[in-house]
Amino acid sequence: MTPPVLRLLGFLLLFGLSACAGHGMGSVQMASSAAGPVILISVDGFRSDYLDRGITPHMSALAGRGVRADMRAAFPTKTFPNHYTLVTGLRPDRHGLVDNVMQDPELPGRVFRLGDRAEVTAPVWWNDGTPIWVSAERAGLTTATLFWPGSEAEIDGVRPTHWRTFDQTMSAEARVDQVLAWLDAPAAERPTFLALYFDEVDTYGHHYGPDSAELNAAAARTDAAIGRLTEGLESRNLLGQTNIVVVSDHGMAETSRDRVIALEDLVSPEDGQVLSTGPHLTFEPAEGRQAQAEAALLRDHEHMTCWRKADLPARFAYGQHRRVASLFCLAETGWEILPREVAARRPVVGGAHGFDPDDPTMTAVFVAAGPAFQSGVALPRIDNVDVYPLLARLLAIGPAPHQGNTSALEAGLAQD
């Protein structure tokens, strides 16, 4: 077996040689044999401060023997845009998953929505970015993804070696058992990169709010599943050689039925098409109705600000991609823009995300542990585009073009 020092030097050299390619031509090198598996885990909707509530002992143990950081989500702070940012190192305005609901002028008559399986699995929506499993497969590595957004589509002609169709009824324990089953393959066939997705924390955050007992119980159940994974790795003598990276896509803010901006009070149906509602509103004016739509939305509002796509604040790094709607309205944190009938069905107190990424309630979590990381390091806040180049580094593969930078993570990486 390659000594740890030489192995680390090898992948540092490879990363150094490939870093320019990551920001330029994006050539992918053949990977050398990896030290052990890299497992990327998403706990959807896990706000960073949940880790300090004393209800997630297994995640806390990973942080204790590894590193942790608050992580800035990409704008908009929605599920699909941020999951694709985590695995491509590109912001939504670059990778094209600009919202959970979107249109593309090059695809007239089609709308991307989370619940539309035909569109969610259509490669055309995903091909503006190159996820880590595509780069890894091209480098000769075996990959496996369980429910990670985007992993059901054939992206640029490549799929993970192993993947499953999303099934929300599959328990957290069963998801872990599937990952462990993939790792039970003979060493030559064992996946080197695996991605695992948990959604229960986000679901309970929406239904009951981020400060509810129900949310805490969901976080504890998901944490127990992560403990099941680490115990399974240990029983297989894989834990010591596995790098585990736990992330979330965004945080969660408390909402209320009393904090709603009625959509009907803003625009008329004849003015155009409503795409997203909730913490933000995206609106595409009808032909000949641009002036009316702008007059209705681009004015002073209580608890909401609207922009033309070209005028969105620069700090959002958003508004250049063709799929961004012409008009974008962002609610004040804790408020929602909704049709009245939808608002009436909202819980008295619930939760939502999609707000300003610099609001503390939208802060995501980052925890990583394994042979590539130091122990007990709390890093300054990082950006979620930095996760992709870190994964490429752990896998010792050349990254595709990306917008990330691992310098903020250097203090947490093992030096020998």
C-alpha cells in the first residue's frame, strides 16, 4: 500500500497540475488509485446551527474528529440549484439550474419542475455543468449516487455506474444500507465516489418550522442514519480510509400564515406567467405586457423587492443565464409571496428557504472527516462552490471548469 505521505503528495501534485485546467480548458486526467472511498452526504435543509443543538451526536462526532464550517448557499437558496452547485462548483447562473421551476427560451413550451420526472431526467437541463460523478467516471473511477438531484439524468452522455430513481418513501436506514451494499462489492469494483441524499429534515422544517420539536426529531433520526453508516464502514474496516463530507443545500427560516404577500395584489394573470412563488417570485411577462408587468412589480413594496434580471444585486451572482426569469422579486426573510388559496393551506407556523443567502437562517452546514482532514478544526465560513474542487482533490482527478477555491479549506486538510 502506498505510504500516506507519498499518497498525499501525489494527489497534491495532481491537484496543483490540474487546477489551471479546472478554471480553463477543463481537461480530465486519469485518476490514480484512490486511498479509499469518498462519500458525499446531503442533509437537505439542515441549517448550520442545528449542529449545536445537542441532537446530532454522530454528525458532532464527525466534526470532532474532522472539520466543520458554516457554508454560504448559492442564490437562489433552493434545493436543485444548490445541490448542482455543490457537485459542479458552478453557481446556478453558470450551471443552468437557476430555480426549482424554470423555463428556457431555447426549449419553448417546456417547464422544468421538481415533480415532473420527464423534465427532471432530461439531460438538456443539466448539460451546462459537469458534476463530480461525470468527471470521476471519465477518469476511470466507479461512482454511485442515491437520490442526489441530477444523478438520474444522463449528463453529457455519462451516468454514475450505480444510481436509483428517487423514492421519498425509502427510509434513511434503507438508504444507508444501499450505500453499504454498494461498498460490499469486491475491491476492484467498489465505488470510489458515493453520494447520499436525505430529505426528512427539510420536509419537517417546512411543515413545522426550524425551531420545532418535530424538526429536532427529524434531525436526530437522520443523524442516527449517519451513525449507521459510520458503524457499517467501521465493521467493514473501511472507516479509517474513507473521507466523509456532510453538507446541506441551504438553511430554513420560520414563516407564518400572517406574513404573506398576496400574489393577486401584485399582478394580473394577463400580465404574464408566474413560475416560482414563496420566498421569491419569478415572473415572465406576456408578449406586449412587459410595461404593465414592470409597472406592477418594479415599485416600492412592503416586505419585498423586485428587479429586472439584469439589475439583480451583483452579490447574488445571478441574472445572466437565459433561464433566469425576466422579473425577480425577493421577499424579506420570513415572508412569502403566494396566491391566497395557497397561503390559506400554509401551516400557522412553518418554514421556508429561498431567501437572501447572506441571511443567517439560510446558512448551510459543512462537516468533513477522514484521512485527508485534520481533527477538531472549525473553519471560517466557506462558499458552497468550494465543495466541488475539494471532492476532485480527494479523488485525485482533474476538475472540470468551476468557480470554487479550496484555499479556505486548507487549514482543515491533513498535512501528512
